[in-house]
Amino acid sequence: MREVAIIGIGITKFGVLWDKSLRDLAVEASIEAINDAKIDHIDSIYIGNYTSGTFIEQEHLAALIADYLGMNPIPSTKIENACASGGVAFKMGFLEVASGSSDIVLVLGVEKMTEVLTPRASYSLSLACDREYEGMNGITFPGLFALVAKRYMYEFGLTRKQLSLVPVKNHKNASKNLKAHFQNLITVEDVENSPLVADPLRLYDCSPVSDGAAAVILMPLELAKNYKNTKPIKISGIGQASDTISIYQRDSLVTFNATIKAAEKAYKMANKEPKDIDIIEVHDCFSIAEICAIEDLGFFPKGKGGEAVEAGLTEIEGKIPVNPSGGLKGKGHPVGATGVAQIVSIVEQLRGEAKENQVKNAKIGLTQNIGGSGSTAIVTILEVI
Amino acid sequence: MREVAIIGIGITKFGVLWDKSLRDLAVEASIEAINDAKIDHIDSIYIGNYTSGTFIEQEHLAALIADYLGMNPIPSTKIENACASGGVAFKMGFLEVASGSSDIVLVLGVEKMTEVLTPRASYSLSLACDREYEGMNGITFPGLFALVAKRYMYEFGLTRKQLSLVPVKNHKNASKNLKAHFQNLITVEDVENSPLVADPLRLYDCSPVSDGAAAVILMPLELAKNYKNTKPIKISGIGQASDTISIYQRDSLVTFNATIKAAEKAYKMANKEPKDIDIIEVHDCFSIAEICAIEDLGFFPKGKGGEAVEAGLTEIEGKIPVNPSGGLKGKGHPVGATGVAQIVSIVEQLRGEAKENQVKNAKIGLTQNIGGSGSTAIVTILEVI
């Protein structure tokens, strides 16, 4: 396999963007990435999108977006792996370049979620769980992750304050990210006074329904080294894994086996360990998910994630900065865009272009993107060459 | 890139299968392919499916099917490229093996379409056209392909009889295929007396709404040569291309540029020309599409496809047998399964296992799978080693 680098990034503002269609968002992020990479052609396109069929009544985005980018007849392919669609699309782009089949690939993640009312958005999102054994019984994702949080509190004595500190940190980071959905600071009291969604999860434990798109350009590392782009970022490791579609089938509610297995593969491929990683973006769809993620990725022992957050170890200036971009909670969670947006955020950091959120001396970064209740997980390790 | 072979195939009965869920169909085809390949493990899964979100209110099939196959934690990925989802999923599996990232990959195509009423099925299918410029104006795919047929008749004098002979042939071939949706023979008169759907297309010009699944197992060719499977089939060429999402944007309504471009790539990669090909499976979603396909793939000059059909050149014993399996019209068209099912049919032929439909001395076969109104096209060339 050839080694692969990221040579361009683009991302739209995330949020409730009623003046922009999915087509607008897809084109905006892609053109930004193409301009950033300073390339004059593309060989292939991969698109991560979750469920445009139910959100905007449009499928076949692969062809639609190739067309709206003016890129016919180059091949274009759409990946759907629930909330991990963007991360898995990135892996497909990586494989195409690594295989030697193409030299320059555009990977785009996009979701347009705010054209429907909230119940419809909840319904669309619930299609990523097991509809016959979970969805049909009325459970949606806040309920599923509430079960995780309840069990985690029971097993490890996680406090409400520790949990609340996750969104507090992520809003603080997002407040300095101009592309983020939210720029407002929140307090522990704000989280604890926000409406109860599914006990113990409150509104501010839940990532928002957002519109947005993110894009990256990939190229073989050897070509990238001699390319006019100033700072190619190497893709050192990618691991993907699956777990049961329903959480009731698992031995543990609080350990996400797909994350563990995906991380093992990514660490092995990159020849890295958690202690080598300077910065991570994880999938905090709900605050409890960030705590489980930093444990399952090997940064803290199981059951100790809450204490780590409380001790400030996951802050930008902490031992391992977690979600310096603001994460899904602060930056927003346009589902199909999220995995690619995480990559964009890490590339900004490794290039030293993260402005007020810059982590000092960030040389190696990691992303963790999950689909459903962790039924798909994909972990990527990026580094400065 | 490593060369890649197909070492196992599986396919369910296609049809209105009210006693089988999508899960059942996916598992049945996959297990048949795994048993056929005589393998004891899989490294990765790719799934072609169009719109399970709107057909059965279930997304995240990648995780669901890995789970129902008992294959956690191996990675599983879903591809959506409208009716070309299966063909493009096959390409992703090819890339993963070719890149060296995995040795044994399962590619599955599946669609469950008959749990909804016909208007809902038409709606779901229409999500593959441009919803804002085509769908919102009330046009669905029979209407789009009727425009193609009307224009083709105007430009080249195609007769109603020539068009009718396409489904007549495909039903004849399907009548000897036990897995086909239809086993009944039809006549030119039957086609011409069937209800008008969108002038000039009648009911028997249109492929049916079907349930079904098909699967293949891929392995590096070098490993496959020494493997216990009796007859590995080599993947010689794959080409994918895109065209405008809407047909009104094109210079010609009767030439499918994505098919032409995809075929150019596949022929070049395989170092083959149309005259080298012994047998083809093409995307006859509507009878006019088969005529355009055999021209765009280079088997007959543009405008001469109808005469070729009338002269019997596309029959099993003809110059170039087209859709010996029965095609989408006779075998059925469970959308996401179709591209993989075409591959399965060609492998059966190249192995000499196609029973009553066997084409004599078939050594090299080609498939053409399109999405939407030809907005995605993927062409694959397979050969006996």
C-alpha cells in the first residue's frame, strides 16, 4: 500500500443554516478544500452522508454532488455508516489512493438536518439503531445513551458534575471556533438546569441537530512531499470495527468494543500508543460518550474518565486535549459531516492553524467517530511528517 | 495493486418474498457465498443497498448485517449509489483487496422493496433523480426513460416490435433461471397489450419491484490460484463514471456518457475490446435502457441496437448474449442487489454452471450497472484464468 497524506481541508460553518441547501454546503466545503490544496483536478470523490433520503428526500448524492461540483464524469461514491459515515468515507478515499487506483481524491462529509421538524429528525436518527428491537419499542438515541450513563454512574460513581463538565469544556472550546454551531459559554449549573431529555441526560448533554459539510483532499505521501502545498499531514493509521447493532446484546453497556478494536488496529498500523498522541477529537454525541471514548481509546482506565475531566486533563492545556474544536456538542453534529470535520480539526491543529484553540506542539492527532450506539467505530491517526 | 479474484458466489430467489426480511435475505446470500468459497473467515464486508431508510425504515445496514452474520467486530461498510449501489460496493471490495488492506472480503447487495405499497416504492425510487428539478415536477423513472425511448424512436426509427423483443428475450432467459422473479414466457403481443405506464413504455418494458440479495467473496488472485475453490474468476477491469443527475442537462438523451466513460476505463484496465467479450449482463431497468447499453458499451453502433435485438444477435446463442440470466426485467431488480447479482450471473457462466442458460465457451464476461438515469455507471470485466 502507498502511504497517503492530506493536502487540503475545507469546512462550512455548522449550525441551523436555513439559507443553505445540502448542495450549497457540499460545494462550499469541497471548493474550500480544493483551493486549500491548490490542485487543478480530482480523480475520484467519496461522500459521507447518513440519511439524506429521509432528511431532504434526496438519495444518489454521489451523482448529485459530482454534478454540482462540475466534475462529471469522474467517479463518485456515497458511504452510509450512520454517524460514522464521514469517517468511513475518509477510509474509502484512503484505500483508493493507497491502492494506487487514484492519485487525488476528494472526501466530503455533509448533512442537512434542519429542513424537518424535531420529531422527524429524531425519527431519521433512530433509523441507525435496530428498528425492530429498539426503535419499534420507542427508544431513540438519547434513551440508549441514557442507559449507558445510568449504568456507568452505577458502576463507577460518576457524578453529575463530572458529566456536566464535558459539555462545559466543549462549549468553551467551541466559543473560540468561528465555524462552530455554538459560541456561547455554559456552566455546570446551566447543564444541570437544562430540560431533562432521558434521565440522566439533559439537553446540554446532547449534541445538536446541525447542518454542515467538511472536506479533505488526499494524495500519495511521496507526491505530497514535493507538492506546492506547504504542510502535508500523513495518515498513519486507520482502524474500523463493528459491534452489535443493539446495546442490549452486549456484555457491557459502558465499554464500546468497536472503539477498542478500531483503536487497536489504528495504533498497530501507525505503530503508536496512546502516550504518543498529542490531541484527540472524539464522538461526544452525548456527554457520556466522550467519557467512555477517552477510556476505550486507552487514555484513561475504565471508570476514571470522569475524574480526568474534573481534573482538567482533557482541556486544551491538559494532559490530552479532547475535542479542542468543540466536539459534536459545541461544534455541532451534522451527522455525515462529523467524521470528516474531526479530521479537518486535527489537520488544522497539526498545521498549527487552530488559532485560539491551538494545542502547543501538536504533532500526532487521533479521531474517533462512531455510528449508532457504537455499532460502527472508526479511529484515525494523523501526524506531521 | 494486487490482482483480485472471485472465489465464492451466493444469490437468493428474487421476487415478492413476504416471508423473508432484509436480514434473512442478506444472511442467506452471504452464507451461500461463504460456503461456496469454502472459507473460514472474512476480513471485511461491503454492502450495496439503495434506500432501506425509506423502504423498511432501517439505516446502518453495515452494522446490522455484520451483527446478523455473527461477524463482529470485523469492519462493515454500506455503499449507496442508487441502482448502481451493488456494482459500486463490489468495486470497494475490489479496492480493499487490491490495496493489500484485506485478503478476504464479502460483498453483499440487498434490497427489500415489497413491504411498502406501490406509490411509496415509486416515491423511494424517485429519490435517485434530481428531486428539486425532476421529482418535484412529478416525474419518476418510467417517465424519464420514456423520454429516452421517445427520443430514440424519433432519432433512429426504433420500432415498437424491436423494443418489445427485449423483455420477450429476457423473460425467456429468466424462465430457465430458478432464482428469477419471473418464469413466465411473454410474447411481443403481451408487451404491446400490457398497460401503458409512460408513453411509449408499457408495463412489460419496466423491471419489477423485487426483494432479493446476492453476494460474492473476493481474494487476491495469487492466493486464489492455490486455493481449494475450484475455479477462481479474475476481475480484469472495473470502471466507474458519473453524469449529470438530470437528463435534461445532457447533450443527448439517448447516449449515456457515464456508461461510455466507465466502459473505456474497464476495457483499458482489462486490456480488452468489445470483440473480446463473450457474454454481458446489462442494466435493463427499462427495455430502452438495454438497447442504449449495448450501443454505449461498443457492441453495436448507436441506433442499431434495435435491429441487433430483432436479428437475434443478443440471444443466448447469438453474437453477444445479453442478459442470459433474465436481466432486471426477468430476473428482477432488488435495487441494491442488482449489481452484485450481475456479477454472480457472469461468474456462473464463466464457471460453466449456468445450466440451461449456459453460453458455450464463455471465457470473458462484462457487467454494466447504472444508477438513476445513468448518472452513475459502473462496468466490470471478469475472466476465466
